[in-house]
Amino acid sequence: MATQRLDGGGASLLVNEENHLITARGIRYARAERFAVPELTTFGSSTVDATQRGPACPQFPSRLQFVTGAVGEGLAISEHCQVLSVTAPADADRLPVMVWFHGGAYVSGSGESDKYDPDALAAEGRVVVVNVSYRLGVFGYLNLHDQDTQNLGLRDQICALRWVRDNIAAFGGDPARVTVFGQSAGGDSVMSLMLCPDASGLFMRAILQSAPLGLSSGRPAMAEAMLAAATASLSGVPALQADVAQLLDAQLAAARAAQQFGRLGLMPFAPILGFAPLPSAADVDARIADAAARIEILVGYTRADARPFVSMDPRGNRLQQAGPAGPYLAAAFGRIMTRRIFGRPAAQLAEKWNRAGGRSSTFRVDWTPRRAPLGACHCIELPLLLGSRGAWSDAPMLGAQPIDEELARRTRAQWSGFAHEGLAALGPAPLRIG
């Protein structure tokens, strides 16, 4: 353990130092009361213990636990979950910064999970990595107290980026060279952040991994139905007075109400256009043009991205039960869903970015471990990028196979190379991983 003094902040951080890496965990970057807009925190002159993992937002177990294994198991739970962790080479000096936003359909997960530990990425890639946790579900994406104040989880994320701007130099990071990256809902968050005027200038590059960009429109009507169902679930108890269990029950009721909205109901909770800090739907193209002038993007998906979601879709369930041909039919349905929700929207975003004068490239992850039950499915690239030793050993998607360490090193080198040099580090052709 070592003590590090933040430059100009007047505070000392107690951090872990091991294997030439400094790790500061569970740092509070913002504070907010329930259903309130977050406020950026400052350290003051106190000594901050940053040696323990911070809390996760209240949540149910991930619906993708049958794919990834448990994520965030053993973490404390708190509504006050606006925390981040920083991992940096011990000798870092003005290194590029990579800010990670975890996935989990905006209802599960935490940046504090050991599955997202970025030690290898930071050490091999010579980057400073920041893992962000933010409010989820009804706490972050369906305000049951103030219907005009939405997108609280997204506001948390913007606060985290402002904290990085103000404090990352103390860890040897360069606040002028920030890359944001995220997977699934985290990748969708990256898209929302690029649209937000409040996030302008806080990062210069972005990586969107398996972002469900095909599920971004039509949310206001669904949110109204969800709000009515959640409010009815509380049976007259004011949202500010309800306990956490009651709010999670209201979250379930809202998710059930979303199922009538078809494919959109696969991810009921998400940022909603037209509510601050996001623009209206009519202004999205103008915001993309503005962002394209400032931000390079790398956007992609996995070859069988939607395969885990087939079992969550009634049609997919029926196909899987259709006799000997069932698995083949379900796999075909998964390919269709992958194109519609992940593949085609990723390609369209890259094309739109280029037309707006920006710079973009695409990737696809084809890596399939032997005996992997779902192929190159959603989340399959995560063990190649992040995770402490053994963290992914319980992930069924890997088929009990070891991670391809050489491929993992190459993938981390590509992601960190992008943070250092942008698309120039990747070459002109789309990436194929695996």
C-alpha cells in the first residue's frame, strides 16, 4: 500500500501498489439523493481510503449470468453507487486515458467487478484506465419521483468524465487524451455521451462494443407505460419513501410493461431522447455531425452477438423446441437478430460518421473457444480485454476453455493503440478478432 497526494487537490489517497501498477478503488466522483441530479464531488483536504472496491447499484442477478457467470458478486450494494476506480502504471506520466462503461442492459453490473479489472490493459498498453459505476434501472433510468428529470445514470457518467478531466493528471493520465469505451449498454452509453452537449470536449475517441444501437428509438411511449406500471406497483407509497426492495419490485413491473413494445422491450431501461442532457430525436443528426468533427470512433459487434437473446424471445424459444432442427433454426434466428440489432446499426453509424466528415472504423469479433455453447456471442470479447486472473473461469460462454492469451494480448494492443494514436494505429481495413 502506498500514499499518493493529488496535485492541487489537498487530499491524500491510500492506494494499492502491486506489480508496478497503482490501483485506486471505489472513489466517489459524485453524490445524489434518490432520483436527484448528481453533483460532482471534490476531495477537500481529507485522506481518502481507495484500497477497497466500491458499491454496486441495487440490482437483480444479471439475465446473462448463463453467459458470463456472476458479475459483481460480493460487492456491497448502495443507491450511492457513483464510484470509479483508477488503474495506472506506477511510472505513468501524461499517458492516454481509457474510461470504461460496463454493460448489463442498464439494470445490472458494476465497474467494480473483478471481471472488469484492467491490469493487463493498463500495463501492456501503457494507459491509465478508469472504471465507472453509475445508477441503474429505476434508480438511473426511470425517475418515479420527477418525470421531467430523466437520464440520471447518463448524468452520473458525465460527472465521472468531469472528474477524470479534473483529477486524472494526479495518476499520470493526460486529460486531453481520453478514450471512452463500453460494451452492450456501456457501448450504448458511449453513443449517448457523444450526443450530449454537456459531454463535449471531455473525450476525443470512442469504442462502441456490441452497442444495441437498433434499440434506441421509440422509447418515450414505452417509458410512459413503464412509469404507470411502476407507480401502480408501489400501491400509493411515494417513490422517495419506498424501500429498495419495493423499488426493485416496481422495476420488474416496469420491465413487464415494456414487453408489449416488441424488440424494444429487450432493453427496457436506457437513456431517453428529448430529456436532458440528451437532444431531441430531431436534433440527433446535427449532434452526430458536431461530434464527428471532434471524435474518432471504433464500432463493432460479435459474429453471434444476439445468440444469448434468442432464448429470451418467445419466437426463439419456440424455434429451439422445434425438434432436431430446432438448434439450427434458433441459430439462424440469432443471425437475423445480430444483423438487425448490432451489425447493421454499427455499419450505419460508421457510414454516417464518415459522411459527416468524421473518422470511423469497424470491427467484428469471431473468436469462438472450442465447445463454446453459443459461439462468438455477446460478451465473448470481454475476457480478451479485461478481468483479473481467473475472473472469467465461471463463464459458461467459454465452454470451460482457457482464454487465448495471444489473441488477448493482440486485442488489448489494438484497443490501447487506438487510445494512443487513434485509427492510425489500426490500419485501413475493418478489424477481425479471432
